[in-house]
Amino acid sequence: MSQIINLRTARKQTARAKGRQMADANAAKHGRSKAERSLQDARTAKARAELDAHRRDPDT
């Protein structure tokens, strides 16, 4: 005997799976890894700190 399947739940599961597949494809195409993002943030912070260190008037 076959199992009873709730069609609404099956449709939602199919839609979630399709959404995850699209998200994975977009992440592979456009995304950066966490290490790359943190490296970029660190470089930006260092550049900002070096620029601020060369200010003539530290009050502004």
C-alpha cells in the first residue's frame, strides 16, 4: 500500500528545493567566501586607520 502524501506540503518542499538550488548557483557565481570578506574588511580598516593617522588636525 502506498503512503498518503499531503500535496500542499509536497509542493512547498519542491519549491524550497528549487529555491536552494538557485541560491547555490547564485552563490557560486557571485558570492565570496567568509575568509575573502573578512580579509577585505581587514584591509579596508587598515587603510582607513593609516589614512586617519596622517591627518593634520586630529579633531576633525
